[in-house]
Amino acid sequence: MSDRIYNFSPGPATLPYDVLIQAAKDIVNFNDKGIGLIEMSHRSKEFIQVFDECEALLRELLSIPQNYKVLFLQGGASTQFAMVPMNLLGQGRTACYLNTGTWSKKAIKEAKLFGTVDVVFTSEHTNFDRVPSTGDYMIPAEAEYLYFVSNNTIFGTQFQSMPETDKVMVCDMSSDILSRRIDVSRFGLIFAGAQKNMGPAGCTVVIIREDLLDRAPENIPTMFRYKTHADKHSMFNTPPCFAIYAIGLVLKWLKNIGGVAAIEKMNQDKATLLYQAIDNSSFYKGHAQKDSRSLMNITFNLPTPDLEAKFVNEATAVSLDGLRGHRSVGGCRASIYNAFPREGVKKLVHFMEEFAKHNG
């Protein structure tokens, strides 16, 4: 639609337009049932069908092995910062964390409430401009698991390849799940807030290997046990029904355009366009080191803060919205998740070239 802007927000983020149109219809009258999706019982046969289809699509698109449970939870990804060590760590035990930005720092803080945390890598001294390679850290033998964040929205960094370890790997994939192919069987637990690549805010997807469900100590409250939700098929309490429904629509869209392999190529193409504009200019400077660059969140600075503010304001005026960088980095940030169109990236690149020409 001509009246829609290009939304570069880091999240909640752009959703496929066809998904929005279908969701708007189903909120009022789902499948011509005379009742809206958000009014239906979560135990009705209609919603159970929605739920089962959503899980089946996620399993198909990510090739999730049968010995993994898929959970649709509430509380945001931030709740997982505590749920992971609650269930997998325990007093007197050690977990290994890679500190690559704000979200890993928050997770480390929570984990310390439940056991010993060994931070074996940090790039904080260079303002989190890179992620480690496997040779940059050593995992202690006593570690129960290795925890890391695959993509860092604030600093624009991303693991180009996943760590190599025989330990249980726990990964926060909130901002790049379904954006590229991964081998789920290498992980013990993956979690992701929906509001970047999967749907609206309100649902957090957890993919957990079944043998880990019995690791929780006896004193963990019922709602914070993964096994509670696995045993009840994410229906221990009322699940985030609308968010699950919307995730299902997004997964259908993704399958119809060719799945994860296809979207990975599209994401690489979009990011290449924007990084080339940065690299070919002396006016713009990327924050992340080149071997740690994110395909989802592209961070860059201009020569002065005043020019950065002017850039953001003038971009907003031409429907390029949400480009202001996080206060930790300053500058600008373009978040180009799965549903963000290539045309929006091309328009941003053209704007960048014109802005540099007139202000350089």
C-alpha cells in the first residue's frame, strides 16, 4: 500500500502485509464462524487446529527432530534469562556464558541468582563490536551448558557460524530465528521472542531437547518448569492465542516463498546492498567488525551526532522510519528482518547516497 512506511524498527518489526490483512479479518470473524479469533476458547477444536498447524509448520521449516518439544510461552525472552538457569543450572553448578551485548549481560545477571556463571568471553571493552570465534575462549569441563545470543540487535553483530562444543548449547535466537538454516540437533535449548521474525509480541517459542526436561530442581515453581508446559502441550494455562495464530500465518508465508533456505538468500542480498553502501563511503562507518556483521540489524555512524540526528529526521520524513540507533551505540540502525522488503533497503541506500552528497 502506498500509505505504508518502511519500518526499520528493531522490534516489534515488519510483518508480511498479507498476514496483516488476514489477521485483521480473522480478529472479527474467524473462518466465517461468527466469532473472532481473539474471542475463541483456547480449548476449542478451531483453535487446537490453529495451534497444531503452527507447531507442525515450525517443525517443518526448522527440521526440528522428534526428540525436541516445542513450547509457546509468555513472559517474553527476558523471562527465559531466568528460566534457563532455574531448570538447567542449580546451586553448586557452573554454566558458561559468552557476553556479546546487552541481552547476554542481562542473562548473566539472572543466571548468577541460581548458580556459578563463568563468563569466558566478552567484547565489552570494544563496545561489543564482535562475537568470538571458537578459539577465543575455553569452556570449563564442569560447565552444565554454554549460553550465547546468536544475533545482537543493539550492536549489529551475529555469529556467522555456531560454537563448537560437546556441552549442551543454549541459544537466544530472538532476533534471527528462521532467518537462516541451523541444525537444531546441535542445541539443547533454543528460545526466541516472536516479535522480530515470527509474529507480534506476546509469545516466546522454546525448543528444548526432551532429556533436559527432568533437570529442574524440586524447588522450582510450577509455572517456571519447562516440563510443566511440555506435559500440557503449552496449555497448562491460557496460551497467547492471537500471537500463536499470527506466528502460524507468518510460517505459512515463509513456507510459500521457499522456506528458510530461500529467505536466507534474500536476507544476504538485502544486507549486502546496505553494507556495500557503508563500505563504499567515507561518510558512513559500520559499528560491527566485518566478520561479525549481522544480516538482521545493521548499525552505522555518521561523522557527528548532529548529522546523525539530521539523517534520522530527514529519513523519517520520506517514510524511512525507525533508524535511530540504540543509546549504547548511537548513530543509526536499520533492522531488516525476514519480512522487510528489498525495495525499502534500496530506498534507504539511495537516501544515504543523497544525504552524503549534500552533507559530506
